[in-house]
Amino acid sequence: MRIASKEISAVSLVKEALGKAKKYEDKNIFVSLNEENALRKAKEIDEKIARGEKVGRLAGVPYALKDNFLSKEGMTTASSHILEPFESPIDSTTVKKLESEGAIMIGRTNLDSFAHGSSTENSYFGVTKNARSDERVAGGSSGGSAVAVALDIVEFATGTDTGGSIRQPASFNGVYGFKPTYGTISRYGVVAMASSTDCIGFFTKSTEDMDLLMEICSGQDENDLTTLPDYYLDSKIKPAKKVGIIKDFDNDKVDENIKNALKEKVEFLKKKGVEIVELNMPTLKYALAVYYIIVPAEVASNLSRYDGIRYGFRSSEAKDLDEIYSKTRNEGFMTENKRRIMIGNFVLSSGFYDAYYLKAEKARTKIIEEYENAFKQVDFIITPVSPNPAFKIGEKVNDPVSMYLEDVMSVPINLAGVPSLAIPAGKTKEGLSLGLQIVGPRRSDKALLKFANELKEESDA
């Protein structure tokens, strides 16, 4: 570690990161910077090193925090109006673990409000611009975090992935983005979207960095009873011999650039002696419909706590209790938040629960079974993350169905609870980043990262 060996100071690294954050201010990456606290912590680390004291594995490393992670430093807004202002009394488990190893949060990144979206156009603070083009979206919901890493502002950034919110922006900006097995990292202290599919993960520039972050942040947490006991089951990881591609995703709706990127990776795998298996997974065509029934139902439940009474924004126009509730929620939530609340309450309502929600949960079980059957045939699956590269700002914002269709290849993975890593896969002629994703069986997280590293080495050879 360069900081521990005194080759470079933590203060200089943090100053450099803050300087880059300000340089790219027009990209709208951060909703707030944590300058004073970050510099103070960096100075403390440098002083520890000067005294010969032990420091953590991430000592002095600047990172960006997606603004739906609770931290005592600054305000947590989830890029919404209704949470303004909210000063958290706790740190999320992820923040605690990162900072116990010496990582320094330099700022909070922009996201679609409450993580509802695929472009950051649903942020109260405005859209984040793509790292490669100011005319294109950064993706979402974790758009700010992806761009912060892509532009080398920070070494890594946190993200949440409920249906592709890490992998899609990673793909759009040419970095690694990992959605672990459900329950690998504690969700405690993270603003909830849909509790049965929410996953905590990271953006990095290498698989090695991702592996280190996973080792630091995974493990059981008494505050989150869904957490798994460890990061991986078996340290003796065997090489991948069979990799699947999903025939059902090979259609005319997938951009040719992405199809070609997938073909190139498949050819590299074949040269390595890996057998390619074509998988029929017909149930996945129902995944998007299933997702947009189950997730809004959970969203409606999780957002019911924001009522203008206990914390956050309260409408100044309200004259009685009913108006406090109605006007605060109307003024405080973004359009997409309201849309998901309405859908969720509808599918949970009397007379529609059996017809929609219960049926969707049964279909989800079929999707889980389909992945289990697929992984009896192959070690990993490689697919596109999204059918298109980054689209233009404003292109889909008034067409929610078109926006939802961007998630068609990412949401099945969250419904099944399996791990998936978005990997860089070249660029278009216009310079837009392309990405693919590697999917593994439950709790194959470490083996998946190892396989991704081998795939990168083979591609770069």
C-alpha cells in the first residue's frame, strides 16, 4: 500500500479526489461533498502512519457513497425531496466496515430518487451525465457512483442493485459493477426499495479491488437477518469448464454492438477450451412483468413511512393531518416514486392480490427453478446487461414502459437472488461504453470474480 509505505499521503489523495469531483461538477455526479470530514480523517491516518501505528487495508483510499446509504456525515437524501433534510443518527453496516479499514468518504453520489429508475433522470437533483458523453445518461439508479469511478475520481463507490441498478450504469460507463448473492452484504442502514431483491455492491476498476471489498463487507449482521455467514463456500475454486449463453436473449431488440461484444467474449472462451452451451430459459420472458408487480408492492410498503411527521420534508401548504400526509407526499415524491406506489397498492389491494401479486410470486419461483436447472448444465452464464448502450438524456423519460424494457436482462437475476458482475466489453464507434454480465449460481461470488479476471486476462492478451 503506497500510503502505508509513505510513498504518498492520505491527505494528498483525498485532495486530489475532491479536486477531480469539483472539476467534473457539470456531470452532476455528487449531491454533496464531504470535504471537511474527509480531510480530517486523512490527516488522522497520516499521523497514525507517522507514529508507526497499524492502519486498515483501505487506509486513506477515497470512495464515493451512493446517497441512500445512511452515514452520520452529511445529509442522507436518497436524491429525493421528501428526505430533505435528514441527518442520520447511525452509520450503515457497509459504511462502518469500509471506514473501519480506513476508507474515506469524499461525497455522496446522485441516484434516481429512492433508487427508482434506470437513468438518474428521476433524481430531485437532476440527471447525471454519462462519463463518455454529456448527451447520454449515466444509467441508474446508481449513475453517480458509476461515473465517479469511470472518471477516476475515486477508486471505488458503493451501489445498490434491486433490478440492475449497479450493473446497468457500470455497463454504460465502462467499469466493473457487482451484484452479489442476495444477503451477502448487510442492508442495514440503507434506504429500502424492495427488500426481497435489494443487494449491496460496488463499482471498481478491477476484479481484484472488488474481491477485497467483498471480503471486507460481507458476513452476517445481527441487524439484517437475511445476511449470509460468509463470502464464499469453498476456497478451492475450480476453473470454469462450461459457460452458458441464453438463446432467448438473442433477438432483434438487442443492439448489434452488444451482440458483437458477446460474440467476441464467446470466441475468447472457446479458445481457452471452455464449452459454450446454449440455454433455453423461456420463463425469463415473464421476469420483467413479475418484477414490476413484486417490486412496486414492496416499494409501496417501504415508502409508507415517509409522511411528513417524523423526519424529512413537510409541506408548508398543509392545514390539517390529512393534508400533511397528502400534500407532503405529493410534493416530496418524484413522478416515478408515485407511479410505483400506485402500482404497488393496486396489486396488493383486495380483489387484485390473487390475480397479480400471488401469481407473480409463483412465477418468481419458476424463474428461480429455471436458473437452478441452468446451473446444473453450466458453471456460469454470460449475457448482455441491457439491450442497448447508454441512451440519450430525455429519450425515454416520458415513456416508462420503454425505460422498464432496459431492465429486461438484469431483473431476472435479482428475482432469483444469484450473483452477477457487469464487465467492460469495449466501445461503440461513437465511444460509448459497452458491457456484459457474468451470472453465477448462488454463493459462487468469489469464483465468479476469479473467472471474470481470467476472462479479462484472456481478452487483453
